Amino acid sequence: MFEKAVIYATNAHNGQTRKGTNLPFIIHPMEVAAIVAAMTLDQDMLCAAVLHDVVEDCDGISIEDIRREFGDIVASYVYQESEDKSKTWVERKGHTIDFLKNRASRNAKIIALGDKLANIRALYRDYNILGEELWERFNMKDKKMQSWYYRGMIEGFADLSEFHEYEEYCQLVNEVFPEE
């Protein structure tokens, strides 16, 4: 099933690139799946990790499509990881922080940690090259708001502290967003 999910995600993200780069977008969900695989070998979670952005970022793919192709559990994880693009950036990110702190299952948190760790790794790498110019590639260009978001998730991930991925996440957040 994982190979099917990789093919599905690759086709869905065809032609997409990471913000501000020429890197094929599929690299991100593959990295998320690799991070999640370091924490669990649960096939549903690995499939959801590689599919986590298809509903949010690909036209014409619904959560029902994911349910039909990969089942209820994978669809549930993908749904929990998807943002409502009709809301503002602050509303979406605030919802994510609240969800991780108050309602997310452990499995949903592992998938989210994989996603956010992949993102903060990319921010760290690009920030060391571009400096403050990095923030111009994002919809939210305010570094303080980006800091609020990434720092806000630390508490939600705290019950995953036995994983070195959690420690790496915290370390990179502190590197990219040093407290002032």
C-alpha cells in the first residue's frame, strides 16, 4: 500500500515545487514519510505521511478520494493534517497549534512532527543561505509570526519527547528563531 501511496502522491504533486525553489515538491512528502518511518513502521501512518498534502495542495483531490483509495484510517490521518485554505494564515496555524495541544492522537502527532520537522529542516538550511530574505518566499513574511507558529507546536509535541526527532525539532526551532 505504501508504494501505491508514493505513486499517488507523485502524480498528485506533479509539476509542483517547494516555495522559492526549483525542488520537486514530492521530496517533502517523501522526507516526511522517512521521518515518520524512524518513529513507527505502521503502514497507515506511512501512507498518510506521504499523502499528507494532497488534499490541501492538489486540485481535484478530496478526502473522499483518499478514503476510497487508502481506507478510513489513512483518510482520517490525512484529514487531520490538512488545513482549511478558506481561513486566514493565523486562523489555520492557530487551529494546528490548538489541535496538537488538545485533541490530536499520538499517531496524528507523529505524522505532524514528521511534517513540521521536514519544514524546519528546510527553513534552517535555507535561512543559513538566505538570511532574513528567506521570509519573503512565504505568504506570512513576518518572522515573529513564523516563530509563534513553530514554537507553538513544541508543547503539542512534548509527549513525543522520547523520539530524537522531537529533540531535533526543538533544537532547530531555537536555531532559526532564537528567543530575543
